[in-house]
Amino acid sequence: MKFKLTKESLFYLAWILMEIHICVANSNAANFSISAVSYLCMALFTAKILWTLHYSFQELCIMAIMLLGAFVSAYRAGDMRVLWFVLVIAASKGTDFDKCVRISFRTMLGCCMVFVLFYIIGLTESPHIVTERGMRFGLGLGHPNMCAAYYSLLMVHIIYLCFQRLKISHFVLFALGAGVVYGITKSNTGVAVTLVTIIVSVVIKFLPAKKFNIKVIVLGMLAGIAVFTILPIIYNEKLSVLDNWMTGRIHQANFYYAKYGISLFGNNVNYDLTKWNRDNILDMGFAKILIHNGLFYYVLVVGGYFICLRKAVKHMRRDLMALFVSMLVYMFTENVATFIFMNVSMLAFADTLFQKNLYDMEKEREYIIGDEGAK
């Protein structure tokens, strides 16, 4: 069989390379990270955009405005997160969302297997961390919290891809796996987010259709976003118990709010993140977006999820509901998923820009699964 180069294959190749690049950079194999990969992938995404000639005038105007804001944010914040987000969304026209999720899952799983293998045979070092919670291990996947993050992210991919076939027993296995991961990593927020994701997915999977209320679900998630955005701003001693349980995330984010404030296109906080005091992390996802990347990116992300979640509920796409809510919950406490290559659900935002009718596919997907089962 001959390989045929298509504009969509350029996108998938660039996505795979960038996901591998980000996974390597966040692991104990970071020494193998090659910055040239980023430039290659940026060229591939740009080539995909230029090859896609059927953009409407309205789409071109929206993309131009978003790209302008992304360039300003990259310059002000010293962070390429927003630029990558806009570039990938613009390049994703004509791609298959489900295929992107499958590719993302396989790539991330493959990376994790390689990192663990490197750790086992001694190619990389992954020193344990001694805390009052006990010994914490990262198994070559980076910080123990990153190890827990990979489990949660891979689980979310599986829930989406296998949603129609999942049973209660599968969710029980996911919970048991979370317990094992906690025993290794001792990641409080990691296990909490994973368990909340499991509970939310079970509710979405098995709740009768008549119980779904668009306003309640959407407003509930917006309220959650608001709470985890505001908590660091209003931090005081009354929140110390919650802060301790979240391993200091709230007061650490408060440091950045107090020092840098909020601006339209973000603030360059890299010095404090990497040089000044490594204890002052900025792990809370929505706080990270708002402080580091700016109100511009915050509105794009929150607005994108608002529109996507509302459509998913309206069309009763339970698999998409589970995916969106899971990633939103994950960003309450973690910033990893604010980067599009670690959060494939953001690719669904392109549906609003390009009108891809992603939400009308549920009946077709059910038929295909049922037909395969009959065979």
C-alpha cells in the first residue's frame, strides 16, 4: 500500500511529534528533548493551514484576530501556549476529532511505556521524594504529580473512546488503578481529581436522559471554574485547611496574583517559576491561564468549553460531556491540561469556528459499534 500525503496527515504528524516532545520535556528523559522539533511542527501546522484553501472570509478574520492576540501573548508572557493553541485550532480544519483522540492516547501511552522502561533499565534517574506522606516515586515520568497526571489523562481518553461499552466494573477498575497510582506517587490532588472524574463519568453515563438540564450542567461547571479562579485571589488563613490538602496550591497561586495581577495578554512569570523559589509553583490550571497567559486566553478557553459543553448536552453526546467535564475538573487543580497537546478535548473548539457538526455523530457511532458487535 502506497502512502498518500494529504493535508490532514501533515496535521496528525505534527500533533504526534509535538505530543512526544512535550511528554519528553516533562519527564526524566528531558535531556533527550530537541527544541528543533517545535520549529518543525510549527512549519507543518503552517503548511496545513496554507494547504487548506477553503477558509471562509469570516473564518480568516477570526483566525487573524486570534493569531494577533496569540503573538502578543507569546511576547508578553514568554510562553508559547496561546500561540500553539490558536495555530493548532486553525490547522485542524478537516481533521477527524475521534482520530485525533485515538492518536493522542496511543502517543501518550507509548511515551509513558518508554519512560518507565528507561527508568527500569537505568537510562534515566528518577529520585524518590521523601515527604510526610511517605516516599513518592515518579517512575521516570517526571515529578510524582506528573506520573499521577498521566494516569488520569490516559483514563479520560479511554472513557471517551470506549464510552458506549463501559460498565460499572470498568469504573471500579479505574478507581482501583487510581489507588495503586496514589500508593506510588502519594499525589493528593492527583487521586482526588481522578476519583471525581470517575464519579462524574459514571453519572453522565448512567443518568436517565430526562435528568439532564443544560443550564444546571453548564452553569455548574462555570461556577467551578469561577471558584478555582477566585480562591487564590481571596486566599486567607480561613482557607488554610483546603490549601494544605491541595499541597499549598492556593497560597502559591496567591503569590503570583499579588505580584503580577491580571492583564489582557499575560505576564512573564518565568523567573519566579524557575529561578527564584521552586516552592512557588503555579499548578492551578485556570489561575495559570489568567496570570501567565492573560485574560485573552482565559476567555478563549472558558468560552470554548462553555459552547462545546452546551452543545454536547443539547445533542446528548454523553461521551463528549464526560470528556469536557473531566478536563475542566482536571484544570481546577493542575496546569498540564492548559497546553493543547496535553488536552486533546480543546480540538473540539474548532467545531464552533468551522461548523464541523461534531455533535450530530452519536447515532452513527452507536450504529457502527452495534454493527461490529453483531458480526
